[in-house]
Amino acid sequence: QSRTPTIAAKSSQPSQHMPTSGQNATNNRTILPSNNSDTAKGNTNHDFASLLRKHRDETKKMLHEAAAKGQSSIPISSINWVRSNNLQFLRVASFSGRHYFREDELLKKLIAAESQAQSWYLEELKIQTTVKSYRSDLTRMKSAASARKQIVSDSVVHATREKY
């Protein structure tokens, strides 16, 4: 049975592992979001929401990967790298959008996306467990029905032999 991993180092404060100057935590290169047509047209609210969904989905994927490896949490270096990159994209979307978000608000939104990812991950585990349980019950029921059918068949054959 696999372990249920958690998200490492949740914090509402920027950590020393989370660069704030637009630089990647691993190699200090500046990362800028792609120049997609929505941003060019000024539709940054959609862009902002899609960035939060992207972070949520990446976090959920990392939870699945950690569970597959038997880890109790997502490695802090991995989640901080993803947080750092996605936070940079959120800053750009916030600066160029209709609504500007302070740093603490951006971090809260990022952490809320991580919480949603963890909730969805746990819900998926419940569903998988339920499905496995139903399949197991169905297999047992089929085996029992097959055994009953065999007993009835054997009884009919035995009764027929005794009759003749």
C-alpha cells in the first residue's frame, strides 16, 4: 500500500528558497512567461486563473509521483522550484492585469491552489480505494455464485444418477 504524501514546507511567508527577483532557484536564469495571445490582448485575468490551475495540477502530479516512490512528502527542493517559477508567472500576470495582488496575496493564492491539489489527490485515493473494494466484492460474489451454481449442478447430476 502506498503512502499518502504531503506538500513540504507550506508557508505563507516567502522563503529563502523562493526568489523574488524573477530568478530561477537552481541556476539564476530569469524566467519570463511565454507571450501568449491572451496576454497580448490584455486578457490577463484568464491568464492568472490558468496559472493557478497549472500550479494546482503540477502539485497534484508531484503528489502522485511522491506516492509512487513511497515518499511521505514532495521533496522540498522540487516543490520550492515549482512554487518559485509559478510565483514569477503570477507576479507578471498580476502586474499586467486589471487587479494587482500584493506578494502575500499571491502566496495565499498559490498555497490555496496547493491545498486544492492535495484535497483532489486525497479524493482520487478514496475513489480508487472504493473502486478496488467494489471490484474485490464483485469477484467474491462471482466466485460464490459460481460455487453455488456448481453445487446445484452437482446435486442435479447426483439426483439424476440416483433416479436411473
